[in-house]
Amino acid sequence: MNLFIQVIITGILMGGIYALVALGWTLIYKCSGVLNLAMGELTLIGAYVCLTFYMWGFPFLLALLCTVIIGFILGLITERIFLDKLIGEPVLTVIMVTVGLSFFFRGIVEFLFGTDTVIFSPPVFPMKPIDIGGIIIGQVYLWSFFAAIALLLIFVAFFQFTRWGLAMQATADDEMAALSLGVSARFVYATAWGIAFIAAGVGGALLGNINGLNISVGYLGLLVLPAVVLGGLNSIPGAIVGGIIIGVLQNLSGAYLDRFTPGGVKEIAPFIFMVIILLYKPYGLWGWERIERV
């Protein structure tokens, strides 16, 4: 029972970070209808940017703040250079551009930082785990979860109570109506990419503290896709809940199924769940169903 509870708690803590990265997926899809397949590389870039500032002697919170600022700027630049001219083009065209961006970003990261595993040194979070009634919880998981949830709450407040956030939601709900009210679609798409860079970058920095940092962090960013599908591609609350559910299911698979396989079931389990979810809930738990009448 202790093992089961520990697996569930660790899964929830990891799920909070997954939810943060999932928010980036959802934002871009919600605003533009595009599935951004470069999200893993955005996670990777943010992780290395944060590590670079930390190695330069910046306190971790300041390094994280610098990562947020640079991530937002990179998001605006990426949208303006590669995607701005594609507004109004077929969705498949834009998706294929994000595939090209994923290879481009990965190549840039490998060229600048190499492929060897690096760690945050000295460790950002205390190494001594917390013992609660025989349940061992690493402090890096706990503090990373709190940081992810804090940023998620900031994003939720941004969308609910600020003019820019409401403009983004209006554009996502009905682009033509938003345009008629003076909302700039170009501004909304650029801001969505900027926020996606922020969410993915902070998530990557937190993941780098847990597992060390190398090129495979980009794959962990892609691992969040099942969470987005589960919650619903255009649902922000769904992305949060989906991230936590996938974190728990992944940990349960690793704890109870890895012993029956040569290994790696923990990595593919989220995608198996995604296939099952799509069979019975094609729009996810909270996604908008498209109804066409003739």
C-alpha cells in the first residue's frame, strides 16, 4: 500500500509539470487550430536557457525569470518569422512547418550545447527526501510541482481577468467576431506562441532538475501530447487535469508493469492510453465537439 500511495503522489507531482507543458500545446491549438509538433524542442530550449543562466551564477528563481522573458521573445520571433505568413493557409501546411521547426530547433540545441547529460550544479533543490509515514517524496518533485502550479494559476488569472487574455479567448472562440471588434489575430497568435514558449521552457527547466538535462528532454515534451488529447485539445482546464492523470498512469505503469517486460513500458504507456482515449472520446474529456449540419 505504501508503494501504491507513493507512486500516486509522485505521479501527481510529475503531472503538474506535464500540465504546464500541456498548456503550451493547448494554447496554440485553441488560438489557431494548429497542433504544434515542435513543443518538445521548445521544452528543450527553455531547459538549456535556464541552465545557462544558472551556470553563470544567477540564482535559480532569477534564471527562471530570465527564461520566461527570453522564451516569450523567442516565441514572438518564431511566430513572426516562420508562421505569420501562413495565417489563412491550410492547417496541414502549418503543422508541417512546426515539424520542420522541431528538427531545426533540435539541431541548434545540439550544435550549441552538445548531447552529453548535464545537471544543475550545485543542486537547486535539497537532496534529502521527505519521509511522511514511510512514504518517501523527493523534494525536487515537490518544489517543481509547486512552481508548476503557481505558474498555471498565473496563466489562468491572465486569461480570466486581463484584456489580452480575454482577447485571446475571444479569437479562439470566434475569430471573425473578434476581428470585427478590433482584436488583432496576428497579435493573438504571436502572444500564444510566446506563452507556449514560456510554459514549455519552465516545464523543461523543472524536468531538467529531476532527471538531468540532455537532448531527450525534447522527447519528454512530446510525452505530454497524450495529456493534451485526454483533456481535450482546446480545453485549458482539460490540459491541467490531463497532465496530472497521465503523470499518475505513467507512474503506475512503471511500478507495476515494468517487471513483466524488458523495460520501457513507462515511456510508451501514455501513448497507449492516448489511442484508447481516441477510440472512445475523440474530442477528449472536455474538448469541443464539432457538429456539422447539412
